[in-house]
Amino acid sequence: MTNSHGSTSPHFYDQRPQPAPSRAQLARDIPATLGLLAILIAIFAVMMYQGHGRITNNVAYRWGLSDPHLIRAGQWQLLVTSIFLHGSVMHIAMNGLSLYWFGASIERIFGSRKFIILFLATGILANIVSFMHLKEPSLGASGAIFGLVGAGLIFPIRWRSLVNERARKAILSQLTIITVLNLAIDSRIPGIDNWAHVGGLASGAVIGLFILPEALDTRPLNKFREIATNACTIFLVLVALVAGVVQYRAGQGVTLATIRAERLKYYQSPHGDWEFSLPATWLHGVLPGSGDSAWRNPSGAVITIKDVKTTGSLIAFQRAFSSRGLTTTTVHVANSAGFNVMVNHSTSREVITVFTVASRTVIVILVSPINSYNTSLTTYNSMLSSIQILGTNSR
């Protein structure tokens, strides 16, 4: 079968034996796949060189891995740049081989331009899904690769009349098995960004509903369709290039110290009812003598949390503090009413915040040296603002 671009349909459809393609033939058939593969390998090689043989946090942040905290702060380019980064030799090897195997078939089916659209669009959408659900950094091209798989799964269903029955069954069975196995295996491996995989797979399937594979397109060439396809391809390539330039400028000042200062870590409350975040510079531990969770920053400030079963109203707690001559001020934490108490000591200052959540009373305490109080108080208030209710657990 000859398509509208004058080439014949790949053997992926007719299932007939074909001779192994030469290097020149591969370069003509799958230039986008080979080009992307070369870019991924080149970036990984430079990152390894800069990290002296390994991908360090410093290098990964400099090149633009996807960190939800930084994205919320306005660094949108990380949703794009992280697609092209990998964290280890095994990571780049697995994604590189997957891109070559799946990418070659998808590019022959959809054509180079639509392949680029699928890869970049699903990679970005996969990162958006990951950003919405994960709180840890991530990187890698697997979201985009799952996007290619999603498009490969949907096209024999969407364009059923253009694909023979034997080829359709072979495509669906092979890709379904591969997809289910990969998702099942990944779900059991810590550190795997399954949200990106699911997001890529779903977005690839949706986009594939609206893109007719060039290998199946027997319609006459249409100027409008050609312009639209070229425009989409150029737009997404420009987005990737602009993201790279923006990250290059942002990454010039990235050091391990700034990463630790900006990076947030997320924690759940002792009873799992709520969560909050603190900068990574605040090290987590246990307060000696009480067993309460505590966090200490380099300047010596400490935040502790007590989460106990409610034994009285907030008014009773306020009266208890007032009886000691302390002034309370009303605050709202995670849409729950509460109050603050400030205590001045000779060398330090203390802030106590009390609020209720899920039938429990939460007492958060900041104790900070006077010389670092203002900075510590800012972090403390940000920590309170970051609190999100997760639900109630029966105890």
C-alpha cells in the first residue's frame, strides 16, 4: 500500500519478512528517533562528565530535573527539560533501547513530524500529571516513551478500517502485554515515577485519536494539513529549545547549597491526618526525652510537633496560656481555627501554634536563637501555610 507521501507501508502492518535495513536506510526512515536518541545520549554524557562519573544532585538540578517546588515557584521549563535527563547508566540504557524499539515503529507509522509531536507533547503532559501527584523530583524520557506506546495502542482501534485484522491483533497484543508488564514491574520498584508513565500512556492514546498515521494516509496531499502539522512540530521544538535556554540561564547559579536551601521535603503528621513541607536544610530527628518529631536548621532553630487526641476545646487551651500571663492571637491553619502564643526568653524566642484537625489537637512549637529568629519565623509560617488535610484515620 502506498501512502500520500509516496512511500510504502512498513512491514509492521503486513507482517511480511523484510531484509535488515542498512544504516543509510535507517537514517532515512527514522531520523527523528535517531536524532532524539543522540541528544539523550549526548546530554547524559556531559552530565556524567560534570558529575565526575555519576549524576549528582547538583548536576541534575543544573540541567533541569522536574522538582514540584521549583515548578510551583515559576520554573515551568522543568516540565520540558526533565524529559531529556537520566539519572544513571541503567536509566539511559533502558529508555534508550525503548525509544529505539518503539520509536522506530512509531516514526515509520506516523511519520517524523507527528512522531516529534507525540514525543514532546506526551512527555510534557506526562510531567504535568507527575507534578500534580508527586512531591519528589523526577527525570527521564519514560513518560514520552509511554506516550508513543499509547499512540501505538490506539491507532489500530481508531483507524480500524485501514489496518488488516492480523496486524491489528499483533499490535494490540504485543503492546498491551508490554505495557501491563512495565506498569506492574514499575509499581513494585521504589523511585519509579508511575504517574508520568500513566500520564504519558493516556495522553498518547488521546492524541493518537486525532492524528492519522502517514503510513495509512492515502488521501491526496492537503496544503492546510501540511501547514498545520509543520506548525505544531515547529512550535513544540521551539518550546523545547526555549526551555533549554531558560534552564541554562537558571542553572548557572545552581550549587549544592542553593539546592538544599530551595528544596522542600514533605512529611506526614504522626497520625497521617495531614502533611506539610520544610526546606531540606531542616534536618529531621526526634526531640530527646519526649520522642516528638523535631526538625533543626543550621542556625540552631528547632520545630517540634505534638499531635494528641483532643481532650478539650481550644478555648480551654487559650485560658491555660492566659493564666500564665501569655497573650494569644487567633490564626487559621489549613482552614481550621487555632491560636498563636509568643514567648520571649533571654537568648531565644518561642512560638507555639495550637489548632485542631481530625478530632486531634496539634501543637507546633518553634524555638529559635534571637539572631536567626526572623528567618526561622518565615520558614515556620511557610510550614504552617503548607499544611494540607489528608483525611481522617480511625485509631
